[in-house]
Amino acid sequence: MKLIERLQIIIALLVCAALMLVASGCSSGKSAGTAGVTKPLVINLAGGDAGFLTPFGHYPRGPGIFKMNLIFDSLLERGEKGYIPWLAEKWEISADGKTYIFNLRKGIKWHDGQPLTAADVKFSFEYYAKNPPVSDELAINGKRIIEAIDVVDDHTVKITVDKPNATILGRLGNARIIPRHIWATVDDPKKFNKPEALIGCGPYILKEYSKEQGAYKFEAFKDYWGPKPKVDIVQFIPVSDNVLAFNKGEIDLTAISPDLLAQYENNKEFMIKKNPAFWGYRLIFNMEKCPEFKDKNIRQAFAYAINAQELVEKVARGAAVPASAGYLPVDHIWYNNNVKKYAFNIDKARELLQGKTFSYTMLIGNSNDEIRMAELIKISLAQAGINLTVRSLDEKTRDAAAKKGDYELIINGHGGWGSDADLLRTVYANQKSSGQSPSGNGLYGYNNETINELCNRQLTELDPDKRKALVFQLQEVIAEEVPQIPLYNTTGYIVYRPAKYDGWRYMFDHHEVTHSKISYLESM
Amino acid sequence: MAEYLVTFLFIITLNFFLPRLMPGDPFTFLSAGTDEVTVAYSEEQIEKYKAYYGLDKPLINQYVSYIGNMLQGNIGYSIYYNEDVVALVGKRALWTVSLVVVSLTVSCVLGLILGSLAAWNRNNAFDRYLYLVMICFSEIPAFLMGLLLLFAGAAWLGWFPLAGGTSTFAVFATPVQQALDIVHHAVLPVITLVLARLGEFFMIARSSMLTVLSKDYMRTARGKGLSKSRILFVHALRNAAIPVITRMFLSLGTVFGGAVLVENVFNYPGVGQLMRESVMLRDYILMQGIFMFFAVSVLTMNFVADMLYKKLDPRIT
């Protein structure tokens, strides 16, 4: 067959051509990787677009916030145990809790070589009052907390706030300081995306950014005032499957599911770390729609009839811990271990329900974990006499329902459980129309005077020890009341090669090492 | 022409209203994916943003200003991505369009050749096995095929990169090297899309060729003593190709759909990921932009198909 032969030749040629293309592609890729003799330490991490990294341009999610923080420093920094001095080397709080004096370090430079002074700090706070950044903590219940900022001298600022509040130091300390000489003339910061917008005073300079590839390249800032960067270059690159990329050495750290742990355990090449449990799911009652939830016995019956340990084993496959009924998770710096615990107990649940049966619709998101979790909860609650209909929705639809109170029961998953204990107030204290937060919006129809009072007292208590005692007491009341049911907190695993880099550290309130600025720097 | 305009208007109207009727808004973040954290906006901040993007006005006013802005060529500014929608989509569209055009062309040409050969060898072993293989390929979902190829070609054999459209931060000595790098990254996504569409083109080409081969003028050609390849690829193919080529343009919408999924598998920098994100984030302005881009592309191609069909087949006027 002449024709077939000819075709065979054509196909063979085509295959050859394709292989040549592939081969040349391979070699060009490799030569790019091995350039340079004295090798700087380059760390590669899984990328993804997180936005233009100014305080106004990044996307409102973790990866954007923390990448931006590498470029822009703040007065304080989040260390492993709490806030640590950063741009401010020390500070004083007046006895009435209304004046904060920060002493800035000397010799701090912006990436363009200009000195950072108290005027920049004053400018930043005033600019944020007019143009709130994406991550804005300088308002409480919608009200700006700062009343006045005075430049005492080049290295001292005095900030006056409207009322004493235990969370203010962290809020002021967390705000990014931006250079006045660049931003003073910017009217619409959301649209300001010139290269100079990325001039900060942080340890890293953004050298390259590709939005569509989701790639970032950070280089250590030579004139950085603070602890020396240990990593010379941090790169975020596109990755299709994190574990494949890690195994091939394309990235240097990855999160792994518990099923894959065995691959890396007992192997000197790898180091596995368990993240602190600062991300979690909770089950929320709508007491406005279903007034019977105002009865503590019914809520406690739910708590007894949900087997959190089973959820941890079957849904999170061990990479989680049952949540505390007092809300603050085990890894929280102020976790109270003496709160009431609700071990799985169907008989007790039945007893509390006094033979009554109930039927509810429970809204959940559409992730696999939530669907599995809901099915398990449905089975165990049915044993106690509570029948559930489960409805799965996409994230935004569920959020809208949660916000409007358009549900009977809803499961919500979010991060931030490690934040300042004041989050108890935003969740549990009755505060109609006070705005929302991932943990917030209060609880529909719930009002408890003891909880409200404790929440407000801890907020204005400036002595950390006294405040801690109040927060411990508050957790005990909450655990007894169970106004909502915290289900479990995830403790994902990460794996990395310590021979390449071993500096990964957790911030005291956050579960991701790659998000910590201190992960890339020498210890102070 | 008028029908295209009406269709277009209908589509952009749907694009405008459907997203806004979905529950949720671009600024409320109450939940987050596992181990993700989000920023919490206060009610006051949400009001401020809504005013900034004009989302506080009644829907009908928003619609009128949307149409007005569009006539002036202003598609808008993405809420989440913080960038002009035209620039945002434009940069990624090039990647997606190249993927789609290349894979469509390859699958069409390959389908034509294989289909013709199958028709020529009708009912012998070659035809039967090819038929079986093609049916199998066309039934495997593109993203699954993509995953298989990713594991085999990138992870196991290591011939191709795992992700992305080009080597990150690489410096290329020559444009040729850069082009090769891009081709190298595109191989797996293109193969995935080709395999997903090949079966369809193969079937059409085969049946079309069978019809043509039974025509009288084929007997004439054979009678003239022309070689088999000349008969097949010169005389028969020209007529058999018409339905395949029109099909190629008409299937553009489906291929775009397939590309969206495949891009997500390979983390390819096209419009696909952007589209998924825009819907999940309720970024109305971006959604409008992306769906308009798809609508315009598909409508244009349908129009081209109409024109081409008229040209290729003189019987249609």
C-alpha cells in the first residue's frame, strides 16, 4: 500500500519533529536552572495570583496579606509567642489607656534609600482614615479608633485613641507603614499600580510579578534595618499539583494530606510539621427562626449527640482536633483547658431532649469535607431524635444565607481562631448591626447578660493578667451555655527538606509558616 | 447580521442580570476554604465599596450605565482583581485562544486524515480498531484525560513541565528559545484537548468520506487510473472536508468549555481559572467581561462558519 507507506513516513517525521521540540525545550529549561556559581539561597513555594502587593491592591485573602507584609513593615510584628518590637523598638501606654507613644528605631530606610521617620507613620495612619486598606483593623464597629497623631520628634509618635481598649496595641502595631514621599499625591490608591507603589521598608523587594502566571519573585533588601534575611530569594511559582511539584523538587515546602504522611515519615531527608489548630468549623443555631434553640438543654443535647472525635478521624483523617466548647482552640495562647467538655453521649442527649423529636434543615458548603461531616452529624443526631435535612450550597450562597440569618442550622468553616481573644466578643456578645467578620455577626437571637458583660470587661481591661483571667472565665461560661457548637479545628501537615532550609516558624496566632515574615529572617 | 446583533444583546443582558440575581456579593467573606483565611470587611466598608463600584444604585440604572459604558468601550474594573477587565482578560485570552486554535486545528486535520483512511479501509481491522479507540477517547472527559497525561507525561516520565504556560522567571537568550519553552508547556494541554475532540471529527470525516466515495465521480476517477492517494486526498477530500470544517467552527464553544477545565488541571494561565474564580467571588464586572469575550468569540466563529460554508459549497446562497 503506497499510500499507507507514505503516511507512515510523514507520521514518523512528525514524531521526530515533536521529540526534537521537546528535547530542546527540556535542555533550555535546565540551563536556566543551573546558572551562577556562588549560589544564593532560593526558596520556591506554590504560587497563585494574590494581587498587586500594596496595602490597597492585594486580594482579601491570606496569601495576599502576608506577601504584602514581606514588603511593608509595621510598628510591631507577630512573633512566635506574641507581638514583638519591630519598627518601634519600644512603646508606652498611658494609665488611662488613651495615649500610645511609639519610639521608632533609627536608621530605617525605604527601599529607595530615603529615611523612614515619624512623619511617615503619622501620614500612614491619616491616609488609612481616608482610604482604608484592604485589611483594615483601625476601626471598631465601624468607628475609627484614632483621634489624633502627633509627631513628637523624628523618631517618636504619639497616638491618641477614642477609648481604652485591650486590642488597640495589636491594631496599631499591625498597620503597614507606607512612605509619605510616594503616597502623598495618590488619590485613588486602589488604582495606583506604578512600580514605586511597591516601595516599602520591609525585608524583601518585589522584583517580578506575573499576574496571569500567579508568580512572584522577592529579593532580600540589602539595607534592611532588622534581622538579616536568611533566604536570599523567595519565589512563588505556578503549580498544578503541590505534592508532585514537591517530589520533583520544584517547590520546597508543601501541605500534605494525612494519607500521604507515610511517604515522608522516618526519612531524614524530610521534616514534617503539624500546624497549630487555628482553622475550624462550627455549627450555628438560628434562635430567631427556631426559638426552641434558646433552651440551653437542647443546645447541650446537640453537643452531646455530635461525635467530634469521629469527625476528626473520618473527615479530617486525623489532621484536626475536636474544638473546645469554649471556642478558643487548644493552640490559642489563652486556651482554657478547664471548660466543660461534651464527650459523645447519645443517652445524655436523649435525656436532655426529654423524649421530644425535632426536624431541621442544615445548610453547608459544597466541599467534600463538609458533605461528609454533615452526613455523619445527621446519622448521630438521628439517634438522639433530631432529624436533619442537609442542603449543600456554594460558598457565596452560604455566606449570604449566614449573613441574612436565612437558615435554621448552618455549618461555617473559616480561619482566624488564633486571633486576639476579643474574637469571643464579636462572636458571642449580642451586638445588633455591628458589622460582620468571618467569626462574627453575633448569633441570631442569642443574648446572655453574663457573656455580654464579660466580653465588654475583657475589652477594656488593659492589664494582660487580669484580662487573661476574664477570658478564661468567659470560656467557661460559653462552654456551659454552648450558644453554638465549635466542631473541630484543622491541624494540617506540612513537609519540607531541612537540608535546604530549616527556618520555618509559626506566628503565635496563625497556622501557616510560609506566611510568617520571621520564617525568612534570622532570629532577633 | 441583525440576528447576530440581537443574540449579542440578549447574551450581554443575561450576563448582566444573572450574576446579580445569585445570592451573595463580592464583599462578604464569612467562610473560607480549608486552611484559608480571608479579610473581614465591616458593614461600613462594604457600603463604601458598593458605592465605589456603583453597586448601590438600582439594578436598572446600573444596567443603563453598563450599556452606556460598553458603547464607549469601557468594560469596567474588576472588583477582586483590581484591574481593568480588558487588560485582565486580554492578557490571558491570548493563552486560551492559542490553546483552542492549535488544538482545534490539530484535531480537525488529524480527524480528517484518520477518518478518510478509515473510510477507505471500511470494515477491515484498521477501521474497526480505530473506530473503537476514537469512541473511547471522545467519551473520556477532558479534565480526566488531562490528569492522566499530567501524571504520565510530567510526573512519571518527566518529559513535560508540571504547570504553567512558560518557565517562571527564566531569562531567554533568543525569542526562539522562548517560543520553544511556550510550546513545551503547551504540549500536554493541547494533546488533552485534541484527544477530547478528535473522535467527533473522526466520525464526521469518516461518514462524510463514505458518502463521497460512493458517488459516481469517484468511479470516474478510478476509471481514469489515478493513484489511490490522489483520488482520496485530492478528489474526495475536498468534498468530504466541508462538514468537518464547518463543524470545527461550530464546536468552538465546546472547545472553550473544555479549555477552561483543562487550564485548571495544568494551572495554565488562560481565562479558564479567571472565569471560575470570578463566579466564585461574585466579581460581577469581571464575569460580564469574560462571558462577553466568550460570546463574541463564539459568535464570530459561527459567522465565519456561515461564510465559509457558502464559499465551500456553491449550492448554498
